[in-house]
Amino acid sequence: MVVFSENIFSNYMKNQSLFNNKDVLMPSFAPKRIFHRDKEIIQLGSILAPLLRGFQTNNVFVYGTCGTGKTICSRFVLKQLEETGNSNGRKIKTIYINCKMKKTADTEYRLFAQLLRELGIEVPDTGLPTDVLYRRFFEKLDEEEQTLVIMLDEIDYLFKKIGDTFLYNLTRINGELKKARLNIIGITNDLGMRDSLDMRVKSSLSEEEILFKPYNATELKEILMERINEGFRSGVVGEGVVGKCAALAAQEHGDARRALDLLRVAGEIAERRGDIEVLEEHVDIAENSIDLDKVIETVRSQPKHSQAVLLAIIKLNESMKKKNNWVDKRLLTGDVFNTYMDICKGNGMKTLTQRRVSDLITELDMLGIINARVISKGRYGRTREISLGMSDSVLEKTKKFLVERFGY
DNA sequence: AGTCCACAGGAAGGGCAGGCGA
DNA sequence: TCGCCTGCCCTTCCTGTGGACT
């Protein structure tokens, strides 16, 4: 029972926080020092340096797996480039765009709209032809002598969705500008994307390439120690915790973002429990919690029909497991569509066509929630084999969320 | 070698919301 | 205000496809 004469936050305020500055442990935080990426930073810096003297330079293609420091290093270099340029009387502006942001930069129109907004020009969400946006962007850019560096993060997502026309359009702008200059930094964790690009785009975007290798456990440990010193009160995080976070993240392709998330969430769990120290058991709990939050957040942001398709996949997956020979049985597009229709009918929803559901399956695959690959069953047709890309505990919570939503 | 299946996925077009210009 | 334009989401129609089966 809550007694209203007592302040519910008094306990929280009584205990001293384990954190000094939690922002330092956020993936978005820009640290003063970046470890083990000297070579890549210097390489990117030397490619962009001619811009400071007003010379043309090459576009850059940055690739490496998740959490290898691509974004943080690129942002670090661009920030310094902008500062150095501006303090030397040369106008350099940088724009960061994450192409995976739904409804923000996931179509060519939305990408150019976002670029225009960054340049201070408001444009409607729809209604204008894309080439009008393109022209406005071009005119605004060429109003004065300046250099614009556009950093397109997760560029593979946009490429898979709409092809490489937008890249072709962007890269050819430079030849038409009279006063301004435009440079593009494409960042991706899809190492195969480069090979799928149109020859003209490839030669223009991949003029320079920088590969970010995964961190090993020792490097991750050093990165964590630096953040702990600033982020936590001294002595609240033990040596074992750092080693565990680093080892777990090293297993996941040397992902520094993962290591930081583990550390921060472990700290939050310890604090919530009222413990005075972050322990290895907190890291174990954090490991499950992070996956869960990420997947639930993604699922929650999906349109209703995508959620219904995912529920259909989860339900079918479950019923297959219950059967003895479930290993031999495969989850196919047709089965998913039938179950999806049942879910829609049960909820009074109008069903989308199989063609559209096929696209939704592709989108769920691109988000990493499911795995779908095209297979041929010979005489019995060509279809997609679908499986779930999440652990049992995450699956259980996702199912709970979807079942509550659809009551199925 | 030819047939056939169950889709994949491309192309075209409709409906809707919204902008532009006369 | 109205007609015409656009992008987006979706449907409809269509062709293409890998490999088991005949």
C-alpha cells in the first residue's frame, strides 16, 4: 500500500547512485578519446583533409560489422573537420542521416526532404515531386561557397529498399555544382553491398574504402575501463564485470556497442535492486534484457499487419515444435499467410493480399526479427523458408505482447 | 527432357492525402 | 476553390524460377 504522506522517491534519493554520469555509457555518447581506431581515423581524416583547402576529394565507403566504431569515428572526424574548416574561414557543413529510420529517410523523397530540413528548408511529407526536392536541395547548396559532407549511415537498408538511384543522383550532383562541393560518406555493415552497386555508383562512391575490423576482448576491456572511470562512481564495478561484458561482446563479432549496453544495463539493474556494487550476475540479467528491449521496441513500432504476420510466424513455429517431427517441417510463406488471415478475421481486420504479405515478410527479415530465404521444393513449388531470429526468452515476451494485442 | 508447383518479385495502376498554381 | 500533380501503400496481373516428379 502506498501511503501518500510519504514521498515515493525518498528511498531512491536516500541511496547514492552507482553512476557518476550515465550519458557516458550511452551508445550515442561521443567520447573524447577513441581507442584502437587510430589508423582508421587518420585514414578518413587524410581523405577529407583537402576539403580544408577548398580542394575536391573522394567519396568514402566505410564498412565493418556492427559496433566496430564506424559511426563514432566518422562523426568524430567530421566534427573536427567542421570545426577546423570554420575556424579557418572555410564553410564546411556535415549532415548525419540514419537510413534505417522509418518514415525519416527510407525513400528517396524522404531522404532529400531530410537533407533539405538539415539545410533549414521545410518541406511537406508528401505532395511534391522528388525532382523538385532534388532541385531545391541543389539550389540551396549552390547558393554560396561551401562544402557539404553527408554521412549516410546504414546505407545498405535504403539500398535494399529502393535500389541505388538515389546514390547515383547524389554522386552526380557534384559535377553540376558551381560554388559548393558535396561529399558522401556511406556507412554499412553489409560487406556484400558494394558488389551489388551499379558500376557508375560503385566507381563514384567507393573511390576510397575503409574497413573497420571487430574489436577483440582486450580492446573492448580498455574501452569499457575508460567509460567506467567517467560513468560510474569509483570502485562500484569489479574487474570480473568488465571481463564478462568484454568477453560476451567479443563473441558477438567484437561489438563495442553491445559491451557498453551490457555494462550500462547491468548498472541499472544493480541500482534498481539497491545493490552497492555491479556484479557478474547483473550482467547475466542484462544480457537477456537488452535483446528483449531491442526486439520489443522494433516490434512495437511496426504497422499492425506486420505485427499480425509476425504473430502468425510465432504461432506456427510453436505448433511445429509441439509435433514430434517438427525438425523436418518447414515454415513456409503459404502457411504464414493462412494463419495471418485467421488472425485478421479474429480481429475484424481486412486482410492484405499475399503479395503484400510477402513484402512484409521481407521487411521483417531486413529488420532481423525473422530469417527468410528462398528455397525450391521442386515439384512442390518455390517459396520462402522462414525462421525466427530471437532467443527463447525474447520470443516468449514478444509473443506475450502480440497475443495481448490481438487476443489470438 | 519436359512438366508442374507455389510461390518470388516486377510492373502498372487505384485510392488517398497533400502541395501547387491558375 | 479546383484541377492536376506527387508519393505512399496497396492490389492486381503477370512472368520467372529451381528442382522434384514423370
